[in-house]
Amino acid sequence: MITVDERIGLVLEGGGMRGVFTCGVLDCFMDNKIHFPYTIGVSAGACNGLSYVSRQRGRARYSNIDMLDKYHYIGFKHLLLKRNILDFDLLFVDFPDNIVPYDYDTYFSSKGRFAMVTTNCLTGEANYFEEKKDKKRLIEIARASCSLPFVCPITYIDDVPMLDGGIVDSIPLLHAIKEGFEYNVVVLTRNYGYRKEIGDIKIPSFLYYKYPNLRQSLSRRCSIYNEQLELIEQMEKQGKILVIRPIEPVKVDRIEKDTKKLKQFYEEGYERTLQLMDSIKALLKEECTIFA
């Protein structure tokens, strides 16, 4: 196993089904025996990160591509039947318990820290969770982190209403730095230079009427994301982070159901990581001089 400096973290963006790019990146890491002391993921990044920390190579790819082809767990039929565009019962109960069993023992015994991001509906702020004891709570946190606004129901963690962490912290780089990880490898699911073209919008008061702070955060979601991308590109130029991202503009949708596209995007993530492997391994050596 490659020794990773204790001050280097791994940050995983979400992006729905665009997260298959991240699946490719993480499988390449596992094939090269690269494991970080700290990983933080949002939404799809949280789910993919779970399989990475449990060292289940290929599990995330299998869940996102092969099982999508078999179970068709994304679509408006689920929104009509269960008020959820994703079949969460399948994804967060049947998958980890039976269909694609999750290795809780390896996860709970792993030395590395793993954090998942949610949005607190009461405060409109990001919450960061680490769970290394309770199986049910671990899965509920992942579920909350993936609960897209408007098309997924609110998930409760410790009796607090939560939604997708990407609402307020799509790329939690600053939190990783706050936790003491001075240098980070950041995995994005959009190409360099991408920005959301939609500006701030006012969320009508009848939507999430109980949660005014959440509505305010939702209104600023696009500008917050663009600000994060600006920061990442600036830090990348300064040599403070290493970024793994798609090269070309991404044609995979957040709720993409075309498994051919998903397979190609997974392979792109794997190949892009291979291309950067020399730089990654040089960075991760114990004698790394970044912090000198």
C-alpha cells in the first residue's frame, strides 16, 4: 500500500449519475492500493466513497451501471409511486443488505476517516457527519446526502430534517482544510471551466414553507457552486490541490439512464486517473515535501 501523508485528504463531488466518473477514479485508486487518511463526499460522492472506504473495488460501478440496467431505479414512475425520483428502498435497504452487500466490518475497522455532507433544512447550512459504529445511521446519512431537493423526500438524521449536501457545499474542500488536511486531491464530475449558467432564483414560499433558511440556500445554490469552482481553479493554479476531472464537456445527465454513456464515463474516470498516476504517487509519498 502506498503511504499517504496524514495531511492529505480526498474530496469527492456529487453530481448524481455523473458520479460514475468518480467510481472509475476510486477503482483506479484501489487497484493501485491508494487509500487516504481522510475522505469526504457529497451525494453520489458520499455513496461512492462508502464503497471506497470499505475497499469493495467495483461495487460502486456495479451499483450505478449494472444494477441500473437491471432494476431501472431512476425515473418519474418512482416519483409518482413513492414521491421520489429514485427508488431509495432499493438503493439504501435492498442493495447494502442483500443485492450488493456492504462490508460494514471493513468500513468500521478502517483507520481512515470518512465524512458525508448533508444540508440541514432548519438552518440552511451544511452538516458534516462521520459514523463508525451504527449501520442504520450510516446508511441514513448517505441517504440524506443524496436526497435531491424537490424530487426526493426529506430524510431525518437524529430527528433533524436533512437534504442533499450539494445544496450548500457541493465540493467540500474548505471543510477538509478546516479539519487539518492541508493538501487535497479533489475529484470533480465536470470539466475545467464549467460554470452553471442559471443565476440565483427566488424559491416560492409555498415550497419548503416550514424551512425559510433552506429556501434561501436553494436560491443561492448556483452562485455558491460557481464560487467553489472559482476557488478550486485558483488553488489548482497555485499548486495547493490536485484535481481529477473530465477533460471534455460532460454529456452525462444527473439522472442519466443510458448505461452505454455511463460505462464510457466510468472508463474515462479510470483512464484519467491512470494518466495522472505518476503525479499522484509522487504527491502521496511519505517524504512528500509539499508541507516543508
